[in-house]
Amino acid sequence: MLNKFFKKTKYITVSQESLRRNEEVDKKPSIPDGMWVKCDGCGEVLYKSDLEDNNRICSKCNHHFRLTAKERINLIIDKDTFVEFDKGMKTANPIAFEGYEEKIQKMNRNTNINEAVITGTGDIFGEQIVICVMDSFFMMGSMGSVVGEKITRAVEKSIELKLPLIIFTTSGGARMQEGMFSLMQMAKVSAALSKLDKEGLLYITVLTDPTTGGVTASFAMLGDIILSEPKALIGFAGKRVIEQTIRQKLPEGFQKAEFLLEHGFIDKIVSRNDLKNTLKKILLIHNRSRY
Ligand SMILES: [Zn+2]
């Protein structure tokens, strides 16, 4: 019985036709209809098209609004160079969690993606890389079997193609609907990254708001270089849980990118508007040092 349970397929592949339908819906903007958007950082009401022109950063307080994985890829990867891996991979409810399939279907409809990560290859100013971008709009970017499998395959592709790997993280943690299968993804991805490391290939992580739980406790913090967007929430357990456990008040700004930079957990905080240039510089330095 237990044997059967482990052998159960944890993901399936969806048809090309449904992927095409999703692509048609993709063309719609992701910000809700309306001309104005209220900033979560300072409360200022911002003109939507100004916000989009500024890569969804508040011009008043520098608050970085969350991006979908597709928006992120459009921002970072050179036009028409992105080739996606494993686009049709979809979860098959490995522990038969009640209501999970319906929830996933609803997420597919709302976000037009099949899972909480998009992986593929593309160029950054002509430098080819393998990229994984998590999406917090899909079940809070939680990591289940498909997220783990897609990232592991992308790492293996990096090794095969001898390309640098960049992962943009955003996650609420492990996906509870997949029980221990989601926790196992931490070890699986980390083991693949260890192979990448032995091959001497570059691995950059870019932490975006929020990066928490099992993702922080595994591949988010394993980057050779760890970048973060300003004021991103980065942590393992929630602040309230920690305070209740240790019965102590936590310092101001705890679990914010700035606090983590000060304490040596991350290498640099980079504004979204400078991110592509910064990544290009790191890639060029690395390429030069290899020859
Ligand atoms: Zn603001």
C-alpha cells in the first residue's frame, strides 16, 4: 500500500490546445481594471499607466509591487528569446487532498499558468541563461511536487547546456496540500544544485517579496550570489510564530531584505529598475573569469 503511494504519479501533462487557450488570455493586463492603484507601501493613489511605466515601483516611496512570473520574464529576458521548459506539467494531487484539484483549476483560470513556477532558457543582453521564476499569485508561490520537479529539471538543463542559472524566488513555503511530497522537494532541488556547483556553474538567486518557508530554507539561500529586491520579506517561520515560541520581541525590520543584508545573509539589494543591468554585469564577470 505504502509502496503504491510513493509510486503514484505526482504530475500530468496538459494538452497543447488548452495551453494555446491560456496564451490568448495572457494578453490581458494583470492589474485589475481601473485607472488608479493604491500603493501598499505609502497609501498614495497612483496612476496605473505611470506605475506600469516604472516597472510597478511606486514613484513616491519605492515600494515594489509584486509581479507575476510572466511580467518578470518580460522585464528581465530579451524579447523573443525565452523558450519555456515543461509548460504543461500539472499536479495530480499525490495525497488525494480534498478540494485540491478544484483549487488548482481555479488558480489555472485566475492566473493562466499551470503551476507556481515558470522555467526556461533566455538571454539577458545576449547572455544565455537558464531561468526559473516563481509566481506568488499562484497559491502563494507554494512549493509542491511540480514546482520542485520543474526547478530540478531546469538545474539539470543548466548542467547539460553549461549555462548559468538564475532563480527568482517568491513563496509562502511548502504546499500543505501535498504533505511530505512538498517537503521532499527541498532536498531534491538542493541535491541538483550541488551537482551544478560541482560543475563550476554560476547560480544566482534573486529574492523577491515574499520569500519564506521551505524555499528560503533550501534553494533561495544556496545561490553563489544572492540578490534581493528592496524591502522584500524574507524568512522561514512567520514573525508572530517566532515571538510566541521564544517569548521575545523581535528587532525592528526583522525579516526584511535590509536587515538580512546588514547581517550577511544576502549580498546586495537591487532596485527592480537596475536588476537586468546588475545581472548582466555578474554574468559578464563570470564568463570572463572562466577563460
Ligand atoms: Zn508608495
